[in-house]
Amino acid sequence: MPLCYNTTTWDCDFNKSGFRLPTEAEWEYAVRGGLQNPYRNFPWGDEPDATKANWPESKNPFRAGPLPWTTPVGFFSGKPQRKANFDWPGGEETYQTSSGANGYGLYDMAGNVWQFVNDWYGRDYYAYSPAENPPGPERGSLMPDGKPYRGMRGGNWYNGENGHSRVSNRAPSYWRGPQDPDHPYYHVGFRVVLPVGAESRPVVRPTPVPAAAPRGSSPGGRPPRPDSERRRGDDPGQGGQDRGPVMHDNRLPQSPNPGQTVGLFLNTPAAFNGYTLFAPKHNTVIYLMDNAGRVVHQWKSAYEPGQSVYLKPNGNLLHCCLTRNRGFTSGGEGGRVEEFDWDGNLVWEFEYSSDQHLSHHDIAPLPNGNILLLAVEKKSYQECLAAGFTPEMLRDRQLFPDAVVEVQPIYPKGGKVVWEWHVWDHLVQDSDRTKANCGEVAAHPELIDVNCNGRPVPNGIRISIFASLCHGEW
């Protein structure tokens, strides 16, 4: 059988009929199993189901004992499985699965382990790739360590909601977990494909990467103020207008252009007549776009998002940043907030990142000029026991409770914490009268029961998982 790979460079010859990794396009075609009109979130449809895949939410009997918590391929077959056949580490003698197979009969295309694809991971590849059967870019986007990485698809058993296993989810193999770029590969694997008649096909080569073109500066300054007469959340039938189709169940809308997978899909009268500000994941450019999908302005940061961005009334940008604080193995991504003026000049920076705390996800600019930050704190095993947690709950011997802090900016660098609120100060437990926070749980619905459902807490998870902030009148 011919070799597809040059074992010195690991370049792939697509015109040889030997075993190789699938391209990203081949992988996605296979995993969808024919569910392409419309596209679906998972190999079996739109509904997440932890009995069909090995996800962090799954309660299958392999999720016990030492890592990794992988399951055998095809385990989620819809049949009752027996410990006698698999010798799993869990105590259950039987476990009823649901079938996770897709329309092509492929198993474990969601969850269990990330699956390597042949493509270099290119952030913007599908903006210039061939429309049919794209082979991947000639070179990949550089990650924070300055190197390109191959792509991964399919999600995993280890982390993320539904294991990050939406069919459309793309990830570079740089991003594997909290210890990146040195996080273990215990949740990464691969499948192979065997092309048929590849030698007789037209020559296939990776797609050249075009030179970067300047995008998004607005020649006339700031965009005009949007029409304020139409508000988000208007009654779709108000005034007898046809407000267009409504999105349901997080499904990809059908484009009027057959085969379209990127770009503007929908722009109906129901859309708020304004602009969209967003910072793409694993990217250092922040974009302001209009409803026609055109970039009207952009800013460049030295940091990837962590995670929110906001425009201030004066047109300045607030950007939450990912600082990669390795003192935390969970608790969100962040550690820094920065402010740019309209011309892209950095006018303020503030870091809330140490071995004991880390800002994450969201901020809220306040009318008084201050900023609310979401944060997590690190609590040791001893602190958790003293607060009333039972040893059985503390699988990883630490926790990350949430907090909210109000910061008064000090320009051009720094800030002063003028107010703070901590989840750790609002706990209750009824399992040990000799420990802190003891009380009647049912009598205190405003407090958090530290032992809640009695299940062990995985990966040093946060107590009370906040991901966004909002405020009314202050």
C-alpha cells in the first residue's frame, strides 16, 4: 500500500491511495452522516444526550478511577452493557446506553477523544478555501507559542459543555487544557481514511494562504448612529410587519445560497438596526460589523479574548484578555482588561491575575466610570474542609468560588478595587456543626449548599458558575 506521508516533513500526498488522516472537510462530511439539510448540532441531531457520548456530563461507569476516562469505541450502541465484558472501574454491574451512531453507522464522532485531522488549523481558512472538498491550508495560524498546529474535531471526555463536541466546533491542537501548551494528550486521538483511486484524481495540493489584506478601518471615522426606533425584542407581529423567520433551537439558518457555510446567512427586518461587536476566539483582532456582514472598524490587541468586549459611549473599546495564568486549572479565561481609543491606541490596562485570583469571561462598565469584573478565587483543601465541604466532594482537593469586584480605573495603568462580593461569604451546610456555615439549608434559599447533591466536584470546578454580568440602574 502506498505511503501518503513524507515521514521527514509529514507533508501529505493526496494523490496516493494509502491510509492518512482525514481532511477537516472529509471529517465533517463523515460525522454529519447525511444530516446536511439543515445542518444539525450533533451527529444524531440537535439535542445533547449524555447517554449517547462520553462527555463530562456523562455518568457512564468508565468515569471513575485514574485518568483517562475514555470509553471503548462503539460503547454507546444503544445496548445494555455489562461490567463482565468491559471490566470498567465503576461499581455498576450494568449500564444502559443510547445509540450515538450517525446516519453512516459511525460511533464516537462526538466526545470521548478529540480527533486529529490532516489540516493545519487556519483561523480564516474557509474565507478563501475551495468551495468543494477543501484540502486544508498550506500553512497554519500561529498559536501563542509562535508555532502552527494541526486541527482537531469532535470534542472529548475531559472538559467543556457537551465535551465541546458540536459538529461545527473547530480547535487547534494547541488548545487542550489548562496546562497548554503542555497539557497532556490523554483526551486526543485520531481516525484514518483510506482513499479509493486517489492516483486517478486531479492533483490536489494544500490551499496557498493569501497575503493579508487590510480590513475594516472605517474611512469616514465612526459609523453613523444606528436608528433607535426599533428595539431588540420587539413583538414580531407589531404593526403588521413581516419580521422574517425566527431562529429556534440554535440551528444553523438555511442560506439562500446553496452550499454556503460561512458569511452572512440572515438579515431580516427583525434584526436590531445597529452594529455587532465581537472578538473571535483564539484571535487578537476585534471587529465591529454592520448587518450586511461588512467590517466597519477593527482593533488589534496583543492578547486573545477573555471573553467580552464593549464599546464605551466615547467610542473607546474595552477588551477582556486571556493572560494564561497557569496558577489556575479551572475558573474561566481572563486576567486582564484593556481600553483602546477609536484609533487603536492603548489608553488603559489593568490586570487582575495572581496565584489566588483571576478575572474571567465578562465585565460591566458602570455609569460612574468604574468597571465590574467577574473573578474566581482559589481555595485550598484545608479551607474547603473548614467551610463545611466533605472530603468526598473534593476530588481535586481545591475549589474556585466566584466573586465580583468593582474597579476604579487609574489611567494609563492600574486600578483600585473599591467594592467586592464573594460567593465564599454566602455558603450554608448542615453536615457538620463543628464547621463554618452550619445552618438549616431549607431556611436559607439565598445561600449556596456546599454539599448540594453529594456528587464529587470535578476538576476543581467553580462554585456558582457566573459567565456574564448585567446591571440595571445604579
